[in-house]
Amino acid sequence: MRHHEPMSVMDDAAVSNRSAAAPRRTELAAFLKARRARVTPEDVGMAPGLRRRTPGLRREEVAQLAGVGITWYTWLEQGRPINASEQVLSAIARTLKLDGAEISHLFTLAGLQPTVPSVDACPLTPELQTILDALSPLPASITTARYDILRWNAAYEALFPGVTRTDAGRHNTMWSTATIPECCNAFVNRAEELPRMVAVLRSGYGQHVGEPYWEDFIRDLIGASPEFARLWARQDVAAHSIRHKIFRHAAVGEVRMSATNLTAMGMPEGRLVVYTPEDEESRQRIAWLMANPGLPVVDHTH
């Protein structure tokens, strides 16, 4: 009996590993299909042909252009448990014309990059709050890859009390941006920025596919916001960048900001997000809000 026990343990471990990898393979398959549908034959120098029922490239065309077998590529898109080398994935990425963020996402889903530990495993030291407080009057926060707001300063709370004082238990900018009705949403250029935010969220999700904490959050968002569900289904991914954002506060009007994301040391997925006023009027309005805290962001409620 003892002779067979190690084999039994190894089998259980193998089954567990395969089970854990299944959601990632499913996500990889969906991502490849979405990216393939985006590339036309003309984009890769091929004749469009007649009676094309498939949006974008066919599977066999991707396989041919990438120099891989059609059966192997079909299995990859079906989420079967097959291995893909860095060289082969690079060829597929070139064929599908993926950008830097999309290539990183592809490699992560294929298991060629180590998953990043959750920010929850990294302690929020008192020094971080000291840094946030020192940045006032610039609104600033510590945010996770899920857009959870972990810490913020007084300027941030003055500008975004709807997020920091919410009764819903979700201090999360993605949740507030996607689910708050437009009439009550403080985000003026939300229609322009929400697709980008969802794409950045998708990029972070690639590191945590199958984790209940992430899966529950995505499921809740899809149920709460049809717009988020539509954007999530597009399989777009993007990296963080400096963004132009306009917010509306009932007490002062519009505030125009540049949002800069900085890496927080010791927190692999933690970001220091700093909002810089883009004009003197916006700077003065933030100062006024800090001097008059607690005012409602909107002038009505549902």
C-alpha cells in the first residue's frame, strides 16, 4: 500500500493543477477568438475571398500565417490542455496584430508568465498613508488591479465622497463608474474612459482567472451593468497610461484632471493614483471642496 501512496498523491496534484488551469484556458480561447475576429484578410495582405461567413480571419488562415498546424491552433482556441511555446505564441501575436498589453495578456493566459500575488497579501504600511496625505491638495489613492480603493487622502475624499463614503461596501472606482446612473455619475467623460478602464481591468484579470474573489466581482458587475457586460465581452486589454478625466461636483461644477498611475513599491498590483488639475479653475475648485467637506456630489437622489 505504501508503494502506491506517492503515485496517488501525484495523481491528485495533477488533477488539481488541471482543474485550476481550466478557467485560464477558457479565457485564452475567448481572447483568441475575439482578436481573430478583429483582423481582416486585407490587414494581413490576403484577398478577401467570396462568401466569408466568419468575421475577420478564419482559423486556418491564422494557423497558416503563424506557421502552426490547423489542428493544433483549433485545439488552442477550443481551450484544450495543450502547451504553447513562447516562439509559437509570438508568431500568433504577430498574425493577430496584438499590441504590447495584448501580448502580455496572451502570454499570461497561456501560462508563460508567473501570476502576480494579490495586493491583499502585501501590507499597507503607515508610510503609504503619510505619502498620500503629503500629496494634498492633489487627490490621490492606493488602488488595486480590481480598482478597489484601499487608502486615500483628504483631497480625494473631497472630490469623490460618493466612492469613499458609499454605503454599498464597495470602495471601487470601476463599480461606481459602471453602475451609477448617468444622471448621478460624477464622471463627465465616462463614455470615453469606461471602455479603457474595462480593458485595463481585463488585463489585470488575466493574472487571476478562476480566483473566486475576482470571478465574483466580474459576475456581479456583469449583472449590475449591461454596458460593462458588453464591453467585457469585447475581450479588449490595455495598459495603464496618463488619462484625461473630467468630473462634475454639484457644489463647484466641472473639475478637469490628469490621472497618473504609479507603481507602489512592495505591492505588485498596488497603484498610487494621483489626480493633477489641468487648469487653475479646477485647482481652485478642489481647494474649495477641501475647505467645505461633506457636500453631496449630485443635486438629487433616486
